Amino acid sequence: MTNKQINMRELALEILLKVLEQGEYSSVVLQQVLTTYQYLEKQDRAFLTRLCEGTIERKIELDYIINQFSKVKVKKMKPVIRNILRLGVYELKYMENIPARATCNEAVKLAQKKGFYNLKGFVNGVLRNIERRKAEVLYPDEKKQPITYLSVCYSMPEWIVQMWEQQYGIEITKRMLQAAFLDRAVTIRCNTEKNTVSQLGESLKKEGIKVEAGVYVKEALRISEYNYLKKIKAFQEGKFIIQDESSMLVALAAGIQKDDFIVDVCAAPGGKSMHAAELLRGTGVVSSRDISDTKVERIRENARRLGLKNVHPIVQDALKLDEEMVAKADVVIADLPCSGLGVIGKKNDIKYKTSPEGIKELVKLQRSILKTISSYVKPGGTLIYSTCTVNQMENEENVKWIVDNLGLELQSLDEFLPEKLRGETTKQGFLQLIPGIQETDGFFLSKFKKPVR
């Protein structure tokens, strides 16, 4: 075991403590560490990323296993010790190329280094016991306890499994849970103001990056086998932006026309704003808004990098009426704060941060924002409401609420979607994308028109 690998485990422990004990976001913490240590070898970065992301996304299963072999239950353990054990069990179960002896030894050394010399025997005993008897782990009975079984095997809180099962049925629920663990390429959208899709693809391949075509949107590419995104020349030159294909459907569905005035609320980091601006082909304006200077700076940064001068970022709380905007917008894009259950595959700690009570509060927030910003749509104009979640309360039920309360009419999406995504609901004006069914994040999209009275 090299010093680098020991350091990787110590870094992993620090990340887990911030995410699982202090409630910080894994994507943010991991990215900060990878940026700080960007000089590390690609292999070390990959080891650290897999160990952290894997341990976080499998936490429920890992705790279930530890509890079967430890007299002290996970909840009663000191935070450093339980997270050292989680890392160790993840290695033993899911990183078989690492010798079990090395895993146990490094966990013991880490416990000592963190000042828990008197618990090194406990750590060693639990891990070695699990290694010897991991084939004996008793999982819940799938037939007798299907919800608990799925919760443990896919490390998803029971209440989410139950909610999905009630809304979508057991088979679709299982496919969503399975999809969350699939390795996925990063999806990017070509900046057609600076290059074509084929030109971008060729330039990426020259840097040794694996490039595949998108599935639903012609401007989309899927990339993998690169080291550090911000070092990619085409990224630095603003030739693409990271954006899932599901998110790309928003600007396409809006039916943007030359010279349109577009308001994008809750816009950071600005992927949909940038797409809308590109579709305007140098005309019109995208008023791209979010609640804080920090968030709006991310929009400015993307607009600068992509060279889009028709994006106008401003700080504006979506809950507060901007009277100057009333009845001015041809298109309002409202991709609103949500539970994020559609992006669990990318942000695997989201499932631990949300709650049934939290979702009820989010629905209230979504409706308050919609009530305010729907007034910005001019007669004959369009509102796009979207979320990155799979949950009928935040999606289909909000669509009904919009129609019943805001005087807007649903509009068919079929003209703007690829044929493979069209169906009964898209004719009505909304689409739920489900991981494991479609090859995208979980995402919801709906389109409304303000009648001309």
C-alpha cells in the first residue's frame, strides 16, 4: 500500500465526515478536493472518487452489514469510526481488486492516526469478521418485505421506495433504483455559436477523450475517459457546456423565435439560459436570474466562456414580483427548486437530505414562485415548468394546479420532441423522464400558453 493510497483514504474520510455527518453536498466537497489535488495521478483521482461516491451511495446497505457484525450499532459509534468502517466495508464488498488484508490494515492505521488508538482492535475485528463471513449477510426477504429489501439492496430510504412504488409500481421503481448505480458518461451540449457537433467531437477525440453521440438531442455528446474537465481545451474555449439531454429539452420545447425576450428564473448555473441564447442566434435577450451574487456569478462565468452576449444575468428572488417584467416575456423558463430525486445517480447524497415534510414545503415554494413569475408571460407567450425529480406531487399535481389556478393552458410538446419521447402525456403538454426507462436523468417538463384575451 503506497503513501498515496493511504492519503487517498484519509481524504476520503474527510469527505465522508463533511457529507454524512455535517450535511455538506458530496458533489461540492468532492469537486473542491479534486480541484485542490488536481496534480494527483488520474488513477489516484479515480480511486478517491469511486471510494467516496460508492460509500455514500451504498451507505444504507453498508450500515446494514456493519450492524449484523458489530455489537455497537452504527448510530451509537463515533462519527470517525463509523465512516472508517463504511469505507472499509465498501472496499471489501465492491473493490475486490484491493486485498482484504490491506483494507483492514489501512482502516486500523487511519483509526490510530485520527486519535482512536483504543478502538483499533474494534475496527480490525469488525472488518475481519465481515471479510470472513460476508457471504452470510442476511438480507430482507424480497417477497415478504419488498420495500425493505429494495431499500437495503439499493441503499434508498424506505419512504422514497414506498412513494415510488405507490406512484409508478414495483417494476418501474426497481428500474429506477438499478439505474442510479449505472456508470454514466458526462453529457455535454455543443455551443453551436462556436463550432459544429462534428468539429467538437473531433477536437475532443484528439485529446484522447471517448466521445459518443447523444440519444435524443443532436447537439448532445457523451464524453468519458478524460482526467480533468477544466483542462479540456474545448471547454476552456467555450465550445461546450455540461448539460443533461433531459435539460436540453427545455429550451427546445419553448419554441424560441428570433428576437424573443426570455426570462429564466432560478437559472444558475445557467445551462438552459445558454441554450436559449444560442437558439436566439445573437438576437433577443435572456434575462437569467437567481437569488444570490454567488449563483449569478456562475451564470456570468458560463456566458463569458461561451461568448454569449445576449444573456443578461441579474440577482432577483423569484418569489418577489419584478413589476417591470409583468406581461413582457415571450418565454418564461421555470426550472424550480425541487427534491432532486431524478439526479440521485449523479448526486447520491440527495436521497439522505430530503424528507416527506421537505417535499410538502417544496411544493408550496414551487407554487408561490409559479404564481409570481407566471405574470411575466405576455398574452400568447409560453411558460415552461420543469424539475429534476421523479415525484407526482411536484410534477403532475403542479401541472393541474397551474391550469386550475393561473389561467394558463397546456400545449402539446410533440412538435419539439424526438419521436421516441412522444406519447399520450406529451400530446397533453407534459413529459416525465424516468431513469432506467429513458437514457437520461429523471426529469419533468411541461409547457403552457397564456391565452390572448
